[in-house]
Amino acid sequence: MPTPEQTDLTVRAAVYDSVMSRSKPFTARELSQALDLPLAEAKASLERLASGRVLVLQPESREVLMAPPFSAIPTPFAVLAAGRVYFGNCIWDALGIPAMLGCDARVETSCGCCGEAMSMSVEGRALQAPEGLVHFAIPARRWWEDIVYS
Amino acid sequence: MLLFRSEEHVDRWCKAWNLPRGAVLSPDQTWGLAQAWHSADRRDPAWRRRTVEETEEVFRGLGLDGAFWQLR
């Protein structure tokens, strides 16, 4: 019988495997089926991983919302990489996706102020002809007060 | 964390939302932060979240200092 800590390692790996390979993390039910875990244990593990700030869960369904740098739902930070479309939680996370996948990518977003389309490309582990500026509105020590807003 | 076309657009956005200006990074600094933060494989059982001290070291290594980047 695995300990909760062992289960959490397995669940964390499965969540990241799923989001990296198909752009969406497993649901609790899919985790239960893929890992042969009782559904209640899969849900409890997701809650522990959220408490440990490894994942962020949706407020009502308690399914994964963020497996940083990936978003489980579409955002204004689309990342085209490895033949797939991923979504980042913010521009930092969007750039984190090619960093994590170790591949080239194009980030499609827009100016936070006026909505003008903007993009960034990563090729060969380098940012290509970057334009614009990135604004961090919330001081670092307050990011986890409301990570969705941050 | 949003991308803006220019400093003027950052200021306009802060004014519209009635928020103080935070920290402004170049895209290359943000890419450096993304690489430092997200390159590790979180499927690896050995992966763990950084401690406060380790996180502060990442910020310092990228030249991100000052009150905005302090964690305590």
C-alpha cells in the first residue's frame, strides 16, 4: 500500500505526463483509472498537491486548473510547441512551457493594455528578436495570496 | 504577468486598473526567469519546490533585487 507521499509523486508525474502529451491534465477520474487508484484517493492527492502549491485546482470542481507552467483551460497565452497548442497561465509561464519541454515554440498573446497582437519565438533555447516589456504587478511575496490573479 | 508593447502601455494599464507600477522586465529577463523556474522535470520523483532561500537566490542570479522580489 503506497504512502500518501508516494501516491502524490505518482499523481504529480501523471498530471504532468498528461498535460505535456495532450495539452490537458488528467481529471481526477482519469487519474483514478490510469493509476488504478480509488477516486477518493486521486482527489485527496490533488488536494495535497494543491496545499503544497504544486498544482492549483479549480474552485468548484476541484479539477486541475494549473500545473505550472501549463493552464488546463484556454488563456490569452497560447503556446505552439512540439506540434501542439498549450496554454500558459501568464507570459512568464508561457515562456516556461518551451523551457520545460526543451523545444522551440511560438507564444501568441496580446498587449495587456490595448490588445494589439504580440508574439514571442523561442528557437534553439534563445528568444528571437523579442519585443515589448513584461510587467509583474504583484510583489513576489504576495503571489500565492491569490495565484490565479497573480 | 502580462506582455506590453511599451512603458507607456504599462503605465496606461496601471492607471486604468488603479494599481501601482510593479516590476518591469525585458523579454530576455523573463525568458531567463522562465528557464530558471520551469526547466526542471516535475515528473521526476526528486523534484521539489524551491525553498524561500533558493528562490531568492534565483531572483538574485537574474539581477532581480529590491523589495519587489523579497519573499520575507
